[in-house]
Amino acid sequence: MDSPLRLTLLTNLAYFAVVPLSKRPVLAKLRYWQLFRVWCDSMHGMCLGSTPFACGNVIAWMVRNSIGGTQEQRLNALYLRYRKWCHDRRISDYTDEWTKDSLSWSDYICLKSKAAAVKHVARFLLDVVVELPQDSFEAKLVVGVAWGVAEYYRIIMTSGRFLSDATIDALDTALTTAFLSYNALAVQEHAAERFHAWHVVPKFHMNLHLVRDFVRNTRINPRYTYCYKDEDFMRVVKHLAINSHPATLPRRVLERWLMCICVTGWRPLAQLAAEVEKRLTS
């Protein structure tokens, strides 16, 4: 819907000022419509669209620039250190074993992971990267990527539903630092005619719009626009459909979903009615 804007370097208002009404997305043709009124899916935009590229390339950079053993052995040692880091903090949402296949080593490097786990990977990588010697400009850029992504998650996970101006500025600074550092590393990689690492994707620019358009205008924390519940709803509907007869599939899925709502909604309602009755009689 909003892909034309997401791939431009224009702000929200500048985009609508220069693009004719006939060439705008369908929803954007509505009167008084503004982009920030559409809640952005920050799970797919950041957790699945940007962070895996950032984390995967930071991991690959550390493996390539460390010594001792083969790259596979160094990668496995780093993963074991990550698992211990998660265990010490009682984190259960961890990724599967890191291998060259899970990092797409021969293609554009990207960490294959569940959305819920990448924020922990980002925090772990920051703890590890800051311990390494930063005697080169490239190393400082890698720290910038790790810090920016980890700081983004720290801010949204420790803030409430609505953000202050200072918090929004900090969020903007974190993403800008991460993506500018990432882009500088991508330029170096391209200049050296190595095209597998630090691959830039349009989601990076979309996430900057997430902060500068949506968050700044609504003050809503991106953590509250995750679509985890929507994804879980699809899982529930899938199981309902599997256990329904093909001839009556639409009707049975709807009936079973309504029964799920009644069962899960009746218990809290009954408890509330009992509490009200108890207070009235006391």
C-alpha cells in the first residue's frame, strides 16, 4: 500500500506534495488521509526485515576477523558463548545453531531466526563487540551497527505505550547510527568487490520512516504495533481448518472460532460478575 513512499528519500509531507493524486496508493487518495495513521508492522519491518541482516553481518565480521581454528569452529564457539549468555539471563527465546547455512554465507549474509529472538542476539553482539579492539575505522562502524540496533530494542522494551520527545529523539539517533554505519560498511564492501556482506535492503529506509513519520506523529511505542497476535491468530485458524471437513470448511471454521471466543470470554465475564455480586452483597 505505502511501498512508493517507503522507497523514496522524501518525508511524508514532501511525498504528497510532489506526487499527483492519480499515482498515489489507494488509501492515500482518501481525503485527510496521512501515512502515520496506518500502524506500521514493526515486527516484520525491524525484527525480520532489518535486524537479521545487521546481526548476521556483525557475526560474520567477528568470525572473519578473529584468530584460532577454522571459521566453522569460531562460529560454533561464538554460538556457544551466546547460548551461555542467554542461559545466565534466563532467556528462552534463542536462535538455532549458527552455521554458514543459517547465515546464508554464500549469498547475502542474513541471520535466519525467529522474530522474538533477534533482539536478544543484538544485545549479545553489542556486549561482545565492545570488548574487541577498535583500532580501525571499520571496527568502529561495526560497533555503531551493533550499538544502534541494541539501543533501539532497549528503548522500546523499557518504555511505555507512549513515548516522550526525548525518547523519540533517542530512538531516531539509534536507528540513524545503525543504518549509516551499516551503509558505510556496505560501501567499503562494494569498493572491494565483495558483494555478499552488508547487503542494504529497503526495509532500512522504511524503519527510519517508522520513527520519523509514525512514531513522531503518534508517540506510540513500536513495540505495541507488533503483529505477533495476528500471526498467532493465523496459527489458531489453521488448526481449526485442519480439523474441519472440506465440504463445510468456511462455516465450520467460523463456528469453531465463535465457540473459542465464547469459552475464553465467558470465564473472565463470570469472574467479573461474581466479584460485582460479592461487592454488592458485602
